[in-house]
Amino acid sequence: MFKTYDLFDHRSIDDVLPEIFYLYLFQGLSLTQIEVKLFKTENYKGWLSKTLLNFYHIDTEGNNKGIYEKKTIPEVVDILYKSTDLSHIAVAKYLRKKYM
């Protein structure tokens, strides 16, 4: 059984989510690399990052890794706010709140 609650005892999920979005969509880090960077563990083998990204309709099986490498956060936030997918708008809100 995964004990993910230990990972969030010093940070809220609302603080971690935009970092996961940024590391995956902008920097192109793998799911496991994200967890090592944020949580200092490989125990989840990318599962935690994958679950959170997929919950926000960010497909981790396709070509989304690093999709926004050549764009700025304000550009991407603007694009996502124009989406009809409410999950994309939620991602935009997280990114805007954390990085703008």
C-alpha cells in the first residue's frame, strides 16, 4: 500500500500540483524524475505523477511530455483558459497562481 500522505505533510497538494504540471509540460521530465525532484523518492515509479496528471486530463501516454518547452507560462495559461475542458482551465489556474 502506498503511503502518499507522508509526501504531503509539509506541503499542500495545491502547492505541488503546479510544479508537477510545469516539470512535465514545460521541462519534459519523466514521471519518475518529477517524483525524485519533488519528493526525493523513486518508490512510486512515476505512479503518483501519472495519476495526478491524468486526473487533470493530461495524457501521459501521448506526446504531452515537454509539449510547452518553447512557450512561456503566460502563453500557455492563455491557451488553456480558452479550452472548453474544465480540467485545462484548472491547470491554467494552478499555473497562474504559482508562477505569474
